[in-house]
Amino acid sequence: MTSTTPQNAPFGSILTDVMAITWYRKGQWETSELKAVGPIEMHPAAHVLHYGSECFEGFKAYKWADGSVHLFRMDRHIERLRQSARSLLLPEPDANQVAEMVRAVVDRSRSAVPDAPGALYLRPLLFGTMPNIGAATTPTDEACLVVLASPVWDYFSGGGRPLSVYLEEHATRCASHLGMVKTGGNYAAALGPTLAARRDKNADQVLFCPGGEVQEAGAANFLAIKEGHILTRGLDSTFLHGVTRDSLLRMAPELGYRVEERNFTVDELIEWVKTGEAALSGTAAVLSGVGTLLRGDKRYQVGDGEIGANTKRLRTALTSIQHGTAPDRHGWLTRV
């Protein structure tokens, strides 16, 4: 694998040559190893295949102008993986072991880390392997943890264009008590409504607003933005506690923004975007501006229909830290 991966490759479709892997057996995690990326042998009765005992993380390593490589908020992502494991009653991985696995994969994949604005996307994956098809009400006592890496560029096709987002006011993205867990079942649940919105509404993404309250998109958090003001839903169990969201909200006061975290309605959002901005935030998407909201058969232009100046400013402030062109005042970066 080299750094000449074409920039138009779909996000996450190309992997580096190496992965880290370890197994949980007999009550403990085994020593991890690096091996070539390839199939993992698994029993057809494995718990994950029947009962969805699986969670994952996603974060990035960035190459700086001096050639050094830095992970962004690895500790926070590892802790979220451990929280997801606890919520799903999976064997909880040791934070230090996960960090060592990530560092080992990045170190062996240095030549694959793209230059800015690209990055190396890290994907730790934890899943239950206990072979028992009768264990619907029993947690798995065996598991596997894998760390993959993928050179990436833009998450949404089209890069910097403003997105079109459909407001889904009936369906929920996932079970309300598991929204904060990063598990594949939540993304599978959002796939049907998202594909239907793309087909029927020509939308890029769906913003789930069950009961008329703004929540999150299928693969990203949601921010409403104005000059000096950011509005986003307050943290609860119904949606993912995004690390990018947290980073932006922690930076915002330093840039002169008042942060407001509370529940708000679709009606309030429609009023907001007459003069304000809207954006999707996430590790993969970073901060992607919304140009159009779709509600039923109606279209609502967000601001002037382009990516807003405040959205651009916030995105630049964050990516500048990630790429080493602005100081890391929060201690978010780990050099590998």
C-alpha cells in the first residue's frame, strides 16, 4: 500500500495491508498480533451473527507537513468503544491494549497516510464469537477485537457542495436506549429510510426527528449555526455522543460562539434556517454544510443555499488543529 491511492475512491473502500487482532477467551484478552488483512475464521453459530453483539469506533490519523503522523482524540474514542462494550454486555477491552493495537497499525501503515486534506481512518471493531445459537438472552463469553485502517478523503460524494437533507419525523434511527452506542444495528436501521429519501426526495442524508424533535442524521450529529450561536440537541441516550461534535462545542466559545444544548423542534429549525446555517458533524464527515431541508413535499433553503461562512470557519478551526497548522491547546493529538 502506498500514498498514491486515488482521491476519488469511496470512503473506507480501500484498506491498508495490515490489521491488529486479539481474542477474548477463558476470561481474558490474549496478546494482540499484527497480520495481513484478510478473512477471519468464525463459527457460523457465532453470537454476533445471530444476536448482533458488535460495536466499533472510527477516528483518524493525520500526516503533518513535516511528515509526522498524529492521532486525533484516540483516548476519547477508545473510551467510547469501552462504553459501547459495556452497554452491549461484550467483554470490555483494555484501553492500553487497544491504544497499542492502533499505534502498531498506524506505524506499519505510515506510507498509506494521505497528505492533507486526507487522513488515515482507524476502525477498531469488537464482536462476540461464542458459538451458541440459543444464547439470545445470554452475553457472549468469547470475542474478537480487530483494528483496520483505511486512507480516506471526502465522506460525502461531491466534497464541498452543500447537502440536501430530508427531515424524517416518524421513524427513529434506532432504539432510544441504544442511540449513544456505536453499533452496526443502529446504522442498519437507518439505511432503509436513508435510501428511500435518496430515491424519492433526491436527498443526501436523513435527519431523524421523531415526534417532530430534531435528533441526528443516519451517520452524523446535527448543528444549527448562526453568527455567535450554535444550537444542538442536548446529550441523552437516543443519539451518538459524537467526538467531533464535542470538539466543535469545546472550541466554539474560544471563537466567540455561544453554545446552546437543548431539545428543539423541526418548526424551530425551519425558522432558524431562514437566516442561519445547518451542518452535519462526525469523524468521517468533519463538518458538512447543509443547503436544503426537505419536509414532506416542501423544500426549505438554508440561508443562501450554500455552505455558510460560520460552518466553514468552524470546520477550518478544527481541521487546522488536526493537520498541525494551529496549536493543540486541548491535548487532543497523539503522535505516533
